[in-house]
Amino acid sequence: MMFRVLLAALACSLPVGTGLRAEEPEVKQEELTELGEQMELMSSAFRRLRRQAAEPAYNESSVELVAVIRTAATAAKTLAPGKAAELPEGERAEFFAAYRARMDEVIAKLDGLLAALRSGDNPAAVKLVAELAALQKAGHREFRKRERD
Ligand code: HEM
């Protein structure tokens, strides 16, 4: 008996619950910019790379991860950070040139990292990964919008 009462209560509550949810404002996913998409690709590969860069057994896989990051960094270099739109027009060219130069540093480090991994020099690879993490931090401080830190 109790079970049937519970079932009835549940049946009654279902449409109401669904109706309420339909009236709630939609929680919008924040839109990723094209640059944000490339950064996300870099980020997931870099997270794995940081975990395995010290391990010679993973070098083949690490080389693949670096290749993914390099492709995304090369694409990212051609895209303008959202922050550029917030700057006075006269400052944008200099901002974009500095951004591209920083991304070139990232690409050069990635090439060094590829060489280190291919030659089995894991201590050098670990050092380069730490330098890349520092470039990431500096790059975000300088070129990303403030609220996204
Ligand atoms: C391994 C290095 C790096 C990783 C893993 C990385 C990762 C990320 C991630 C996860 C985001 C957030 C994406 C989003 O949700 O919008 C982001 C945003 C951003 N990153 Fe990086 N980043 C790296 C290096 C750099 C460097 C060196 C620079 C600058 C030269 C840079 C500039 C930016 C900018 C400007 C944004 C904001 C995107 C926009 O303005 O649309 N990042 N990055």
C-alpha cells in the first residue's frame, strides 16, 4: 500500500519537476574562441606530457604529444588573443608581434624537446617541460584577459 502511495506521489511529481526545469534559465557553456580551442588541445597533451616526460619507456608517446602541442601552437600563433580587442588600436600591432614572438619561443622549446626525447635524454626533456610551463604562465599573464587567470 505504502509502495503504491509512493509511486503515485512520484508520478505526480514528475511532470511538475520537468516543467520547472524547462522554465529555468539555460546555463550557457562559455564559448571557446578559436584560440581557446587550440589552447585546450595544447593543455590536455601537455598535462599528459608532464606526467611522463621523465620516463624513457614513454618517449615514443611523448614525441607524439609534443607533435600535437607543436601543431596547436603553430595554429595559435596565427590567431589573435581576445585581449587585443580591449587595447587601443595603436597598441594592437605591437601586442600581436610580442604574442607571436612568445609563441615562437614555445615552438623552439618544443623542437628542443623533440630532439631530447628522440635521443633519449630524459633529464633534458624534463627541464624543457619545466621551461614550457614557465612560458605558459608568463604568456597567460601577458596576453590573456585578466579575469581568465
Ligand atoms: C604549454 C603551453 C600552454 C598551454 C598548455 C596553454 C593552455 C591554455 C588554456 C587551457 C587556455 C584556456 C582556453 C579557454 O578555455 O579559453 C589558454 C588560454 C589562452 N592562452 Fe594559453 N597555454 C599555453 C601557452 C600559452 C602561451 C605561451 C601564450 C602566449 C604567448 C598563451 C596565450 C593564451 C591566451 C591569449 C589565452 C586566452 C584565449 C583567448 O584570448 O581567446 N598560452 N591557454
